[in-house]
Amino acid sequence: MTSKLSEELDLAIYERGYQSFLLKRRKKNPLFNNNLDSFHKALASDNPQEEIQSIDPQSLYYSIKNCSPETQIATLPLISKDQLTRLFDYDVWTDNSLNIKRVCSWLSLLKQSSATDMLRKFNQLEEEYRLAILSPLVQFITQEEFEKLGEQEQDTLFSLPGEEIFYKITTDDKEIQQTIQSIIETAMGTDMNYTISLLAHASYLSSIESEELIARFRRARMEEDGFVTYEESLGFFKPINTDHLIEKWKKESTNTSSLLTKKEDNFLETVIKHISRTDCTAFENIEKSMTQTMNALCSVSQIESSDLSNLETIYEYARGSINLALEFLSNKNIDIACEILKKEYTKSLFCFSASMYNDLRKHFIQNLEKFTNLPSNKLKDYLYKQKNGQILKWFDTNGLEYFGFERNETLKGLFNRFPVVPFPENTGEKLKFKVLSTLEDYEKLVSLVNTNSALLYLSFSSNTPLSKTTSLDKIIQNASIQAICGNEFKNDPIRQEQVEKINNMDQDLWQKSKTFLLSSINILLNKDQISEARESYVFSKYRNTPDNYVFLTVKEIENLLNEVQKIKTFEFDTLRNSHSLKD
């Protein structure tokens, strides 16, 4: 039972995609940093209320969540009715249910400013919100009902002035009890008729109905901000036809701008900064579009809008994919990139990158089916249905013994819902990964697919099954024997007569062929293939041959093996004619 629960938990984590790997995080994430400066400037301005209320609700929420309690206390009385409603929408819900504990935490902060501020802001909430908060917590009791209660029960009640109307706070949580009591007592000092009406209404209204009503209103507002349903969020990962975007922008991206001067600069952030200095309206639209894209990804990852730590991770994934598409389409030309960001939805750019990832995944699955006996028939279906968690579980079950730990983990990174690549400076037992965010990262992923596809091909052609203990030298040696003996790579086992033929072969010829093959394959498998990958996939697929998936490593190794056979045929005939090869 425990094992089954553990498997289900692993699968759930894999499906969400953002917790599957140990990430090397960026030191600074623009999700919260971009707006903190303007937030603090607004607080320090001559008219802080006006400046604070000019900040969009979601940016303000992130800023408030990331500042000190003292700053929160100073800010909350200044926010508008809409900002307060959105703050509650984002923060006081868990699994689509109202979290009263969080509600009271915000009201307690307001109370530290003043009880009047707390009541004023509470009354600014929609009536449905107020009733949903109070209805499960208060019970309205008339004098007649009071007199029927036992003395012990009567002692738990609170009375309104005149002791003709009573109420009970139905929770044992001291913080919640004190907050609700403070709201009621402050309200009594302001408007007794309103207080009695509110208590009576909240007491007699079904707590379930009141919560369901405000939940519907909240969902509508959240959808406006991009928080779509799970099914809708899956659309962000659905492959699209990328040709129209390539045709539209690729022909213009011929020159590389000199604005990106530092290697560590993030291209997307550089472009956004450039737009912010030249076109304020476009900048605001881009930031809004970026936030809506990120919000949509929360649904597929099952992240609450109040989960700021994991929101940062999702934000990094989202910006990484958008940055990749922008680098590719603009060829890092700042001017073209600015035009792309102004005219294309960030969702389109995210989907463009998702399609690039999917091409790699499909190609590798084809190689798994072609070159291994692994039970990979379900992988295509999992990929089509976006069941990335099932694919990662497949690699856990089938890939570890076949590829070994490190290679298997890097392949899982390719199939993760949000692709990751190994961090260059991996040390220790646990592998660290980084969010795939640049063309260079993507080309490393292409190289990963090339290399592993080549290993699959070599393993298949030499009849040497891959495993975590099989050495590369053994695979190459067997492939050399197959090539030199002319098996034409049909996955036939090496026969005794072939071994005898090798033993009887001219040793200079054998060493020449073996050395040529060994060194060539090692170079292909171990060299930095970024420039090669760029020509073989990134640009050839999308610019010249959109339907022709070219992965040079497999092709080159196949050519090498064929070349060895040509050498063997020519030199064998020469040697035979000179009686150097024994019959």
C-alpha cells in the first residue's frame, strides 16, 4: 500500500512538471523584483494612496507578499476596493475552498493599523465575500433561544447591547475567534442596525451556498487574469504549426544587434528593458501578457496563486520558453525581437518553443522504437495526450538499467513538461539541472538527442545491448567488427567465422580500420556539437527542410561504418591480390 501511494505521489509530481528535478535557480527572479522598486517609490511619494492604487492588483499583491509586516500594515489601508478583492482572490483560497485562517491573517494586519481600518476594508469586500467569511463562524441567537440554553452554553455566547440578542463564534481557533469578535464589536460602535442585519443574514445563510456563490465570482475574475482551467492550460503545450511565425520573422533576422553585450544578460529581459525605455504602452501590454501566460501555467502545474515560491519556478520556466522562441525567431536582433514582442502574444511564443521540444521528443521515441526492444509503444500515445508524468515513470522503470543513471536523468529532462538541461558544473551525487531558456540550451538538447540516438544505433547495429555497465569501447569494438566483416548492420550477432576472419586478417588493416572507427565515433559522441546541431536541426528543419528531420550524429556514424566497409572492400581486394590475406 505504501509503495503504491509512493508511486502515485511520484507520478503526480512528474505530471505537474515543476518539481521533478533539482534546479539550479537564478539568483534574481524578475517576477517580484521588477515591481518592488516602483512599489516602494509609491509608498514614499507625496500621495502614496493614489500611487499605490495605480499599481495593477497582481503586481501589488506580489509586492505586498514580499515586503516586511511593517510595510504590509502601512500599505493595506491604502489599497482600493478592487485591489483588496483581488488580493483575497489570490491568497485566501486553498483547493477552491475559502481559507478562513488566511482571511483572518490579513484582517489582523489591518487591525494593527487600526480597528477602524480593519472594519472599513472588511466592508469594502463584496457582500458575498463577507457572508462567506462569517456564515460558517457565527450563530445568531435570540433572547428566547438564549433562555432555553444551559448555563454552561450561555457562558460561551456574546451579547449585543441590551442583552436581547446574542451571537456565538463557532470555532476553537483563538486567532479566528478574536478577529471575528473584533469585527463585530467595531461594527457595533459604528452602525448597530447594520451589525444585527449582517449577523442575522450570515447566521441563517448556508455556509456552503455563500462560499459557492463567491467562488463563481472569483473564478470569473481569475479567468480575466489568465488563470484558466486545467484543460485549457494544456493547450499551451499543444504543438502548433510553426511555419507562419518562421516565414513572418526569420527572413528579417539577419543582423545581430550589439545591444546584448554581456554573455550573462538574458535576451528577453534586455529586449523588455529596451521597450520600457521607448514604448511605455507596449511595455505594459507585454508584462500583462507575460503574467497571463504564467498564470495559465499554474493550472496545469496545480499551483495556487498564493504559492509564491513555486510561482517563481513557473515564471522562470515560462520566461525561458518565451526567451528561446524570441532568440530563434529574431536571431538575437534586438530591433526584430522588440517587434516580435509587441506584435505576438507571449502564449504564441511559448507554444512555438513547446513545438520545438516536441519535435525532439518524437524523434527520440522513433529511435527507441527502431533501435531497441524496450516496450516503448505507449510513449507516442503518452506524448500525444500530454501525459509527461507517465513518460518519466516509463524511464524510471525501463531506462535506468538500459541507459544508466546520468544518461537516463538527462533524457527525463527532455521529456519533462518543462524541459531542463544538466547544469554544466554538476558536482556530487545529485544531478542539478537548469531551466531550458536559450538557443544554446536547446542546441545542447539537440546534441543530447543526437548522442543518445547514435548510441542506440551503435548498440543495435553491433548487437550489443545498452546497459549501465556496457562500456562505450565495447559497443564501438563490436560495431567495428560488424563493419569490417560486412554484416551491413542488420543487428545480427557476431558469428564465430567472423571472429576467425578477424584473427586471420592482416593486423595492419585491422588496426587501421579499428582506429579510424574508434577515433571518429569518439569524436562524434564527445565533441561540442553546438555549431553542428545548429546546422543539422535548428536551422535546417525550420528554414530549409521543414519536413526532413536531420540528426547528423546517427547519419555520420552510419556513414562511418559504411566507409569502413569501403576501406575493407578495397584494401581486402588489394591484399588478396597480393596474397596478404589468408584464405
